[in-house]
Amino acid sequence: MNKILFRLKKIQIKQIVTAFVLGILLFVTQACSSVTAETPDSTYEGGMNQYSDVDPQSKGAEDTAKMKAKALKDKANVMDGSDNLIDRTEENLEDLGKNIKYSVQDAADEAQDNAEDLAKKTKRGMENIKDDTSDAVNELNNNIQATTEDAKLSIQRAAKDAQLSTQRAVEDASNTVERTLQDIVD
């Protein structure tokens, strides 16, 4: 009895609910599936295995072909003769020639415009490069002058500092000598 209670306690409610939901889902999907059973066409028509040798999809193909042929024949009869067809073809060819001429002219005009734009943009780019180069040279000269001035000032400061340090060292040495002499005299 303890084993049964232990096993029941070990089963979690989450597992029971999951199994229940999956069972309901399986039942609903099987019940609501849209598969319909069809009976095979078993009429004997004298072919191999007692079925017809004619493809069932091509049964209406002959009728369709006959209808298309009749429509083409009617269309040919509607025309006033072959001269009308030739006239239309000549007109279409003339229109095609005009369209090609206009298309070529448009393409040439567009190419000319693009070439002019490219030339203008190239000239503007060259002017920008020239200006940028000039600005860079001026800035470099200014930087060199500033660096030279900074170096000059640094050297002057270093020389003054060295002079002051030397004077202090001389004064310190002089003071030390004086003290030593005074100590000796005293």
C-alpha cells in the first residue's frame, strides 16, 4: 500500500495534464481531418487490367483542339484578305522603326547628359583636390613655424634653467666653502 501511495505522490499533476491534453489533441485532429475516401473508377473498358488505355485527363483534349482550330479558321476568314494583313505588318514595321529611332535618340541624349555631368563633377573634384592640397600645405607650414617657435622657446627656457642651476650650484659651493673656512677659523 505504501508503494502505491509513494508512486502516486511521485506522479506530478503537470504530467497528468500534459498526457490528457495530448490525448484530446490527438482525438480532435483525427476527428476533424478533411480526408475523404473515394471509390476507384472500376468500369471495364477493355484495356490492360480491364481498364481503358486512354488517359482520363485527355478525354476532352480532342474537343479542345477542334475548338481552337475552328477559332483560328474563323479569325482568318474575318480578315479582308492577305493584303490587309500585309498592310498591317508594314505599318507595324514602320512604327517599330520609329520607336527604335526615338529610343536610340533618347539613349544618345541621355549618354551625352551623363558625359557632361561626369565632366562637370570631375572638374569640381579636381578643384576640391587642389584646394585641399593648398590648405594642407599652408597648415603644414603653420605647424612647422609653430613647432620651430616652440623648440626655440624650450631651448631658451632650458638655457635659463641651466644658467640658474649653475649659479645656484656656484653660490651653494661658495657658501659651503665660506662655512668651512669659518668653522676652521672658529
